[in-house]
Amino acid sequence: MRLLIYILLGYLIYRLYRFIGSFFVYRDRNITMDNDNTVDEMVQDPYCKTYIPLTGAYKRTINGKTYFFCSKECADNFSKTKRDS
């Protein structure tokens, strides 16, 4: 009985270590992990400076360079400022 309790306690400590460790591994990188354990790179919107997952970003090529935006409005505003300058 005591052995079973030690095994269960060891397993819980292991799971807690893995859970807490995942925050430190992905905190310093620009990547996120979804619930199904897929990793997605984070990109910064050049207009409003927010970070968004690459797969959900609005993509636009301006003057031969590809930019990623959080919304169509940010993309439109950014392209206006690029044309004006």
C-alpha cells in the first residue's frame, strides 16, 4: 500500500514538474502551444505591435516584403502609412 502511494506521489510530482516547466520553455520564445500540443510561432503586427499566432495572422505583401497583421484594419492602416512615406 505504501509503495502504491509513493508511485502515485511520484507521478503527481512528475506531472507538476512538466506543467510548470512548459511555462519556462515557451515563455522566452515567440511560440505558443495549443491544447493539442501543436506549436505555433508568434509574429508581431507591425502596425499595432501586438503578437499573434502565425496561423491566425492576416498576411499581406507590401513592396515585395511579407507582413503579418492581427486584422484587416491594421493591414489597411499599415499599407496607407507605407504608401504615404
